[in-house]
Amino acid sequence: MLMVGALLSPAATASATPAAPEVPEPARIDLVLDLSGSMNENDAGGQTRLAAAKQAVSRIIDTAPEQAPLGLRV
């Protein structure tokens, strides 16, 4: 709340050259894929848990920012 107040104060808005916005680094993504025997059981959708997990991992990889550090553990 103090940061917002400082940004809205007259002294902060009177600056001649605004600071460049900071670009946050992409989040680090670490995926863990379970390959235990229980992953061969069917889930509620009728496919195996492993097939559902593989689909989820693929979606995450496909939609992750290109510069995001990505790790996969099995």
C-alpha cells in the first residue's frame, strides 16, 4: 500500500523521465512425472493416469514462455 501511495504522490508524478518498466524473469518450472505402478490405473476420464499426466506435461511445455527455465524429473 505504501508503494502505491508513493507512486501517486505529486513528487513521483512530476518526474521528467519515467523509469523503464521492469520485465520480470519467467518463473522456473520443475515438472515431476510419477511412473509408479499406480499410474497405470484408469482415471475418471477413462484413460490411464499416466496418459493424463503426459497430456498435462505436454500442455505445460507447449504453453510455457520460451525463455522459462524448464526441468523434468521422472
